[in-house]
Amino acid sequence: MAFWREINESFSEGGTLIKLIYINIGVFLAVRVLSIFIDSNLLLSFVAMPIPLIELIHRPWTVLTYMFVHYDFIHVFFNLLCLYWFGRIFTAIIGQRTLLLTYLVGGLMGCVACLAAQFFMPISGSVMIGASAAVMAILLAVAVYAPNYKIQVIFIGIVPLKYYAAFFVVIDIISVPGLVNTGGHLAHLGGALAGILLSLWWKWRGLPHARLSRHNRNRQKMHVVYNNQMTEDMKFNARRQEHNREIDRILDKMKQSGYDGLSKAEKQTLFDESKNNSQ
């Protein structure tokens, strides 16, 4: 009981990234357990996305369910490992509030890319499952938003995120003509395109949560308490207003020159503010 209570508390108190990982793990375990009693092909036919468009018409819900479904342990392990890595970078730079949107749009764009391509080329495989397209969207979104963000790659060293993301995109492009998992590679590219488009939109219009935070700060009224602590309250309000002005300045600068145009101190300030807003 204590174990399940800890799991429940971790899920309830965790952010969007933790919830996505738990949901994927939960679905994976449920599928594996049910496959003991139900034929796995029959089971997956209800949640996996069928690649032939004529079959998808009869199971339209699978455009959402497929991106949370895994059957092989290696598949779910690497997808969730990448989701955790890239998701942490995403939440640190872009914020937590757009992570779920990016995940879902990436998965849907992966579906669209795979279905559209079958009009022009044969697609190997009959169904599609996995979070790969959604994870690619998260990776490409943060890589376009902060292309020079440095990450540590095993056996290689420090690499700018843009090169790391480009490597995966190139691998998928050259793998499309192959006879193995063509639909999967197309879905990856669809997810990558979704991440790129979302990131460009945020660079142009600004992040939604940043605009909301600014709007809420502008609506805040000074807190006045008519007691002996009035002076302390006035000092606190003055410091808070100065902090808000600094955040607005950084947001304006980021909109003009991008995330990489910020100084290290400005990036840290923005990261701290994003973390406080997500709590």
C-alpha cells in the first residue's frame, strides 16, 4: 500500500513531464498484462493507429491512443528515456505549460505525415504505436528555440543541441526509403516538423505562458496592510515590481534576439521565474 501511495503522490505532485512518463508506463504495463489473456494483435488493434486510411476511419480514436502505447520493453525504455532527457531541457528553457501541447501536436503530425505519404509511396507495416513522434516534436521545438544550448553526449562530449537534433532528423530521412519501419520514420519527421513550427511560432509571437504571466503581473494590485508591518509590505511590493520589470525586459529581449541572445544571468532568472510559475 505504501508503494502505491508513493506512486500516487509522485504522479499528483509531479509536473507534466512526470505525468506523461507515468501514463506511458501505465499503458505499457496494462497492455502487457492484458496480452496474457487477450491475443496481442487483437488488443493492439483497438489502440494502435492503423496505417491504411480506410481502416483508420473505423478507429479514429487511435490517432491519440497510439502515441501512448508501447509493446516491447526496449521500445518504451528508449522512448521514455529520450522523453525524460529532452523534456527536462524543454521545461527548463521553454516552460512546462507548453510541454503537453507539443507532445500531442507532435504525435498528431506524425500521424498526418504517415497517412499522407501512403498516397505517394508504399508504407511497410500495418499499425503504428509509440511516443517517438511526440518526443521528436519536443526535441526539435527546444532545438529550434535554443539551438546553441549545450548538452553532454556520451563518447562525444559537449554538442550544441541543434546538431544533436539534426542528426536524428537526417537518420530518419535516409531511413524512409528502406523496407523497415517506413511509417515510423515518417511519423518521426512529422513530429519534428510540428516541433519546428511550434518553436518558430513562439519565437514570433512569444510563449503563451510568458504573455499570461506578464498579464497577471500587470493586474496585480499593491498589497497594503494597515499595521506595524506596512513598511515591510511596501518594501516587498517595491522589490516585486522591480523583479517584474526585469522579467518583462528579459522577455522583450528574448523576443527580439532569441533565447541565445540572453546572458547567463538572464537565462537563470527566466528559468527561476518559469519554475515558480509552474508550481
